[in-house]
Amino acid sequence: MLDGVLLLWFVLTGLSLAFVLWDSLTNTPVSWVQKLAWILVTAYTGPVGLFFYLLACRNPGPGLHGAFTEPHWKQTINSEMHCLAGDATGIILAAFVVSYFHLPNGIDLILEYLSAFVVGLLVFQALMMRSMYDNNYGKAVRKTFFAETVSMNMVMVGMIPVMVILMHHLEYGDDPLHPLFWFIMGMATIAGGITAYGINSWLVRNRLKHGCMTLPEKGAAAVVPGMTGMAGDPSGAPMPEGQMQHGMEMGEIGTARASLVIALTFATLLLAAWLTSTFLAPITFGA
């Protein structure tokens, strides 16, 4: 039964990934980081990733992408993809490596968290936002630290319970050479996407993260939907192909408020881990 489920899942994942890879590279006018995020998320979540790609990002036709992605919920999904792709990639890379050291699963989770944070912040947040901060990568890292922290914490709220429970109860679930490991990582990524939606919606609404930025197509101006409208010349003249300006300024959050939100997301993460360990599957830190 389980073997059949795994076979079906990986067939559907391969087909979904092939489509998103082809379509994002040939049809959808977004940045390379956004394309990479959707490709990675689809590699992990298969048909679920494809479904949301079609729903929230795929270009429906020439010149239509900006209007298509303008609704706030679509902006939120596209914004969340940066964090989800980076965090899931960091977690999977770390989980693959630490599996060979046979550490307590609590230590594994800490190392996976750190790996996910580094990949999510330094690649999928700072690189994507660099152009909004005078192409200053260091400044982009500093300015996106808050958004990455709270978003990642909420991704982990979903991922940790799924990983711990399934790996504890399913034989070979923690073996990266077994397909069940990759299936569990996919399920965990889906769960993380669900639990992180709310915080990403709040971040986008308060301009602490951007949504989906449409790159200029031939003869068209760049659009940052859901923000301030056209990002080209105020007269409406199209921008030269290949250029893009961002028609929005990122918001700011005070230190006290930022600290409170970070503390609340950490508390939620710790609560999720405690409930998992207490009632569903143990999280241990020693032999």
C-alpha cells in the first residue's frame, strides 16, 4: 500500500516539476529567485506546488501577469515561496547530512533550523530584496532579518511535528537513501506552507515583505501588483526591456514591536515542539 502511494507521489511530482520548470523559464515574467523558489517548492511538494503555481503565479497571457497576481492572497503565496523554498532546502540539506551521525533528533532539529535560516536569509530573502536596498547585499540581509525570522519560525511550526512524527513511526523515514524520507520532507514542506501563510499575509500587508513582482515583458512596463501600481515612468511610458524599478518603499517596524512578534513566533514554535514531544513522538537531546 505505502509503496504504491510513494510511486504515485513521485510520478506526479516528476510531472509537476517538469511543467513548472518549463513554464517558469519560458512563460512567467518574474525574477530568477522567484522562479527558483517555485521550482524547488514544486520539487518538494509535487502536485500541491503545481496547483498553487497555477493558481497564484503562472502567466495567463501576454501582459496579464501583473493583474493576475494582484490579489493580496496571491501576493502572499508568492512572497511565502521565497521563505518556504529556502527553509525547506536548508532543512533537507541538513537532515541529509546529520542522518549519518545518528544524533538525538532534538540536536538534528537545531542544526536543521540553523541551516534553514542561513539558506532562507542569505539566498531567498536578501538576494531577492537586494534591488530594493540600493543593490547593497549587506543592507538587504539586515533589513530582511526580521521577516525571515518570523516567517521561518512559522514554517517550522508545521514542519517539525510532521518530520518528528512520521520519522518516529515509519521505518526508514529518517534514511535519506529511502524514498520515504523524501516523501516525509514533502509532507513537512506542505505543512510548513500552511502554518506560515498567516504571518506572510501580515508581512506583505505591512510592506515588510514584497509580493510577486512582474518583470517587464516585451514593450511593457514593470509592475509591482498590490503595491503602488505601475513601476515605470509616471507618464505611463513603458520601460526599456530588461529594466525594472520597484514602485514601493518597504515598511519599517519598531524594535519593541519586532521583538514582540519574534518572541511570539518562537513561543509558538516551542509550543508546537513541546506538544509533539509530549503527546505524539519524543524529541530528545541526549542518549
